[in-house]
Amino acid sequence: MEEAADGVPATRIVAPAAGTVLSVAGTVGGTAGTGTFITLGDLNELQVQAMVTESDVNRLKLGQQAVVTVATHPGERHAAAVTHIAPTATTDDRLVRYAVTLAFDDPPADLMLGQSASVTVTTGTARDAVYVPAAAIRGRADGAATVTVRSAGRDVARVVRTGVRGDRFVEVTSGLDENDQVVISSAATGEFPGSGWPEGS
């Protein structure tokens, strides 16, 4: 009985830190295994994990600023920063991606584990830039970038030099002027700028 009494304090499970119980691998009266029995989480320090393709991951660096949109908070944009880039890849059907962790500057309220989110990371900025839709940029065999410009009723390919690239637009550092009219290929019909520019950009 004395041995049993001494064993009772040893059965107490004490959390190493404050947190919220996320899962319990057992029930009252059951037998605990050798693996994890209780999982704790600090819900005040939730982070976002994004999967980034190998073609883009080299453009990321620790500390880069990002914007996170959470599915349960539509319309809200939350500032964050890159805190970790996984050194090993995850391959799924020949798609190679790397896990990137981001921390909120000021996390939104009522975040929950497993929520989906959209992440935009700023890898470069440019002020007072001349820029065109990404679909307008074409590459030549010699590696030069060109855009099609409409001048005096004719469409002419013009060699340009590009700068910062985004998902939708590309900065042009030389080869274009502000008032040039850029023609986009038939696959993405239209002219740039259009009637909705810049409000519809």
C-alpha cells in the first residue's frame, strides 16, 4: 500500500508550459501508451505555414514582410513576416514545394488550428515605376524581353528591360514611356492601359 501511495504522485502529468489542451490520446481509466498522451498548444502564438514552389522559394528570405488573409476573416489583411524556410522539399505528383513559416505581427482574434489562409510575400518593391501586365512580356531566343507597342496604327515589338516582378504586373525599367500603348496577345485580349486603368488594376 505504501508503494502504491508513493506511485500516485508519479502519475500526475504536469504541463511544461501554459497552453491549451489540443488532444488527449486516451480516456479516463484507460492505459497510457509510450507515445504522446496530451498535446498542448499556445494559441496566442499561432503561425501560418505556406507551401512555396521551388521556382519561387529562392526569392524568399527570413524577415521578409507578408500579408495573410484568413478564410474566416474575409476582407481583413494581416501583416506577417517569414520566420522559417524548410531546407527539405515536399514532392507531390512531381510538384516540388517547400514549407515556409510566417508569424503574425498582430494575430487576428479567434484563430483556430487548421484554418486555410492566403499568403502574399513582398520580395521586392519599386517606386514611381512604369509597369505592364505580366502577360504582355515576351521572351526572345537571345534572352531579351519584349513587349508589343501600338504606334501610328502599327504593332511593333520593342525590347525592354524588366525589374520587379509580381503575380500580375512587371516593372519596366527601360524601353517604355508612360504614354506608350501596350498590346497584349490574343490569348489575353485587350490593350493596356484600358478604360479601367488605374482604378481596375
